[in-house]
Amino acid sequence: MKPVGILWAQRGNLFESRTMLREIAALRSQ
């Protein structure tokens, strides 16, 4: 896992983290 992911988790920015997960899911579904 990249340090950036850890920073997002520490910030607790649920909106951004969920948005990233949705983008990753979209890429995988293609």
C-alpha cells in the first residue's frame, strides 16, 4: 500500500476514500 493511502486513512476523509474506491471499482469493471 502506498503511503498516500495511509495518509488518507489518517485524515479520516471518508468521502475521498470512498470516491477513490468507486473509481478503482470502475476501472476494474472495464
